[in-house]
Amino acid sequence: MSMLVSDEIIQASGLSEQELLLEIVIMLFQKDKISLGKASELLGIHRMQFQKLLADRGLCVHYDIAEFQEDLKTLQEVGSYSS
């Protein structure tokens, strides 16, 4: 689904289209509506860049046990391929 934001809303916000997108994505991430990976994908940046954007704003990265276990599994799989 695509969403059309009127020029009037963009002008009223005082932000560029990209800045407005960034604000929306950060808000969705903070409300646990999208993951870190999805947020990064929507912005077209690497996960580490998104994490830095959050850190620059003093925002915490949500990282729960399930995500940690998923990362461990991925690292183990990558490690087994490189051996």
C-alpha cells in the first residue's frame, strides 16, 4: 500500500519529504510497530546507520531475548559456512 501525503501537510511540518519519512519510521519503531530491520529497509539505510540515528536522538534500541537468540542463530550459521 502506498500513502500519499499532501504538500500542505509536508509544508506545515516544516520538514522535507525524507525528514518526514524518517520521523514516521522512528515513531513506528518506538511504538514497536516495526522492527529495526524493517525501519532500516524503509529508510534505505543499513541497520547500524539507523541505530546511530536513534542513538544521536538519545533513543534506545529495542532488543529483546527473541531477537538476541535469532542473532545468535544467524552468527552460528554464518560461522559454520566460513569454517
